[in-house]
Amino acid sequence: MQGHGDRIMLLLERDGAVRARDHGLDAEALAGDLRSARRQAKGDPTLQLGFRNIAKWARQTRRAAEDADVVVGSGLGAQASHVAARAAGLPFVGVTMFPIVPTSAFSSPLALLPVPAVLNRPTHALIQHLLWGAFGRALRPVYRQWDMPPLPLRFDDHPTLCAVSPTLMAEPGDWPATARVVGHLAEGVGRGLVGSPEGPSERLSPDLLSFLGAGPAPVYLGFGSMAVPDAGRMRDAVLGLSSDRRVIFSPGWSGIDVASGPNLHVVGRVPHDALFPRMAAVVHHGGAGTLHAAARAGVPQVIVPMGGDQSWWAGRAHAAGIAAAPVRVRGLDARRLTEAVDEAFARASRACDVAAEMASEDGCDAVDLAVHGAAGRG
């Protein structure tokens, strides 16, 4: 969108805001510290952070949108963004990384247990109303301050764009016309992203390129922004896997402290679209972004879900033939991890086929068009 001349202001969690500014984008950090919350909290730290800060996020969004034409909301802050847009009299576009619009095609990705097909749609309605109501209570001070009634939960009065691959999830036939599956939001090389003009190899460090060139394709292992329940046990599993396989490990927020060795290369944040095509397999937590990046790269996966929608995505990837059976994080050891990687290797051909199907998908352009349409300019 910025490449098309739009002026964008991003409101992101703290680490995301720093990365966005590094790319030359205008970004402000939302209230709260997600990394600290995931390291310290019991229960669901993400929801707890949202309950504490959603009113602040709504106020931040309204201030940031003073000169805006449209507000786009996603993730935990979507409800705050929607309320702020309504208060400012601006159109709102929702972008989701997993399906939230009720459907009878499958159960809610946030449902904890499988249910009979007849209960698929009710799981969506129940979970969405519970979350909307809980966050709505936390937004009461904002409703009073802005002298507005509580915003009802609806999906038929604004665009809701599900940024997932139609190869991995077909658009449900019972969604309203306002809801669409638009495709994965692939990383921005070639899209005019400020600060990223290089080709894939130039975006990897010399040390990483040297490790990649020193032997066969390694296995990537990383859990992004997740706090791993038993960091010591996971560390042993990583070292065990690297005893007879080449491994690239990205600790992320896991709290795992391990040093590089002959068969193990430890990295910080790396661009998935540049690295994953050079991997033999990708082991990760099942976040939609990482899963789609690995699928688009044509690399088989091992998914170790740790919460939220990740178990649902792990099941979808396994059913699509691109991932091993989901692996439980508790009790994971080197033997189980090695077995899962071997199972993933057997799915390499199918992973290549799915990548070919995904190659023409362009969720970014679809979102761009929808946002301009909502703003009355497209």
C-alpha cells in the first residue's frame, strides 16, 4: 500500500513496531509488553494483556486515525480498532489470520476439542460472543468517554478478509458477502517495502550463508513469539536433533539458550521467505504466518502447537499432506522430534505440489483493493 502512495500508520506490539520502523514505516507501539506477559503470566497471557490494555488501544487508534480515511484492524486489537473507527466515523476493514466468521464448514479454530459437524457453527458463535463480550466490558470506559453505545458483534456491515491460502482452506459457502478468503500476506520483497530492495540471498547474513553452503539442506526449528513451557527439555531436543542432522535454530521468545556448533547454527530473526526454500523441513509452533511461509516455500513441516489457533492449523496442514502429525509440546524429546522430522520428509513431494498451487495467490493485493474500496477511493 505504501508503494502505491498511501500513507500508513501502524500500531503494533513493541517488537513489531521496532521492526516496522527499521523498514522505514511509521509505527507506534501499543500499550503493554506482550513478550514480558508471555514470559511471566499464568493461563493465557495474550488474553490477559488484551483485557488490561484494550481501552488504551482504542484511544491510541483513534488518535492515530485523526487524519485517516480508513481503519484496518487485526488480531487481538481488532475490536479496539473497530470501536475507534466507529467513534471517528471512519470505515473499518477487519483482517484475520484464521477464520472467525461463523460457518458450518468447520468448527472454530479456538475450540479446544473436536465436535460433531452439527455443532461447527455454534462453536464460532459461542467463542466469538464470549470474547466480544469480555473485551466489550473492558471497553466500557471508552464507550462512556465517547458517549457511544456498545458496538454489537456483526460480520455483515464491514469487510472481513481472512488472509489464509485458499489452497489450505476453501472459502466457506455460507459466509456473508462481506467475508472473503484472500490468500496469504506474503512478505514484501518486490512490493516496494522500504529498506528491503535485496534479493533473497542478500537478506541472509554471511555466517548463515556460509553454514547453508557447507552441507545438505538443514532443518529449521523456531517458535517465534511463543514462550516454551519447558525450555530445558526443548533445548535437549534441539541438541539431540542436531546430533545427526544439520539444524538452524531461532530461539525467538522461547527462553532457550544454546550455542552454535558444527551441526547447529543459531540465528536471530530471519526473513522466512528467503530462508525456508533452502530448508529440508521446518519445525515451528503453528502460527499462521510461519505455516504459510513454509507451505509457500514447498518445504514439509513439523508443528508443535502451543495455544490459540495453532492446533487447528496443525490439523489442517497434516490433512493437506504437508506436515507430520501434530506433536505435543509437553514431553517432547529428541527421539519424538527426530521421528516427526522423518515423517515430514516423507511429505516433501506433496509440499512442493501445494507450493505450486499457492504461487499465484496474492493476499496483499486483495487487502489493498478492499481497503481502498472501503475508503471510497478504489
